[in-house]
Amino acid sequence: MTPDQALLHRSIVDPAAPRPDGMIDSAGRPAGRRFDVYRNNVTVSLIEALETAFPVLRKLVGDENFRHLARAFLRRHPPSSPLMLFYGDAMPDFLSGFAPTGQLGYLPDVARLELAMRISYHAADAVPLARSRLEALAPEALWSTHLTLAPSVLVIRSRWPLHAIWRYNVEVGAPRPKPAAEDVIVLRPDYDPVPHCLGPGAATFVDALRAGRTFGEAHDAATDDAPAFDLSATLTLLLAGGAITGIGALP
């Protein structure tokens, strides 16, 4: 991006920035107010895109505060692509350093979860593995098997009650969050992604499978991380959520 392009980019997303020199309308007159109207329309459109992308975050901070937050975000992180599919991917890191919401330490993880659900929604389709194929494996064969996970499967580790915060803000009658760390997995069994709270060690198990470790290695990593790891409950969740899409022997 040239210096002139960078100045134009900054001027469009920041109402306080001066108008770039040389801006003229179709009649050759200084753009003036017409540029201001265009700049305002761009700002409004980007704020609306962020409101759509982060509904729980918006609810947590309130509509007016979210608009202030969104304006600060778009000035620091203007779109880098004409495709708005994942605009806002820098929101978690932005929130981590945004002083006005610094006392709400869980907000970056809420943004990570909302981004993960958007990414999961747009991830490539994959055919789930039939439960019977996994159950047909002998224990020793299962231990040396690699499991392939669907592209839509995403894990967010959090020191906050992340799943409970999400539920409390989207489900009527959901219980109030209690102070406890919660890891969350996003699964997409049909068309819409759904977040689930993971038990102790389950995030380590899933991450190990994703990294290409065998079933047995993933199990050992999970139990090392959390002796209370519940393999049966974790497998049941993964199979019900269409998360496992393939099996293969140890190469």
C-alpha cells in the first residue's frame, strides 16, 4: 500500500482524520461533504458487520458501548479484503489491549468463541464416521489408530466460564455462570455450529488428535493433563456431533 493509499484508507474509517488532498467529485469540485457522507456510510456498514459477527459480545457490553468499541476497532483494524466473511478476526487481540473493557477479562474469549462459530459455519463439509466402524475395531487396533476430525471442529481453551457465559446470553432460562474455567468445542452436526463444554482433559485429547497423534497417544496426553478425563463421554460427544470423519492405521 502506497503512502497515499494508506492515508485514504485511514481517512475513510476515521471521521476525525483530514480529508485527503485532491479528492474531487464527478464535476471536478472538491469532494468535501460528499466524502464525509461516504466515510460515514462506510463506518456505519462496518459497525453493522461487527454487530452481526459478535452478538453476544454486543449484548455483554451494551449497544452504545459496542458502537464505541467497534469504531475504535475499525480505525485500528480496517478491512484488508473486500470479502467481509471473517472481518473482525483481530477482535480477541484488540480486546485484550482495549483499556475501557479491561476489567471484563472474559471478553476476548467470548470473541474467540463467536469467531470459531463463524469459521465452523463456513468450513468445508465432511461425512461423519459411522459409530459402528469405530466400535468394530479391536482395542489394540483402536489404540494405534489415527482419527480424522472434521474441518468444522474447533476448540477454545478458556480460564473463564466461557460456555456458561455464552449460554446465559443466548438461551432463555440458562443458569448464571459460576466462576470456573471451561474449555469449549464447536461442533457442526448439521448446518449450524453448536458450542459444547468439554470435561477435564478433553480439549487436550481433541487437540492431540488434530495434531496427528494416535488414539492411544491422545488418550495418554489427556490423562496426563487431567486424571479424571472421561474417554467415553468425550467420544460420545464427538460422534454425536459428527466430529470424526475418518480412521487410519499408524503409518
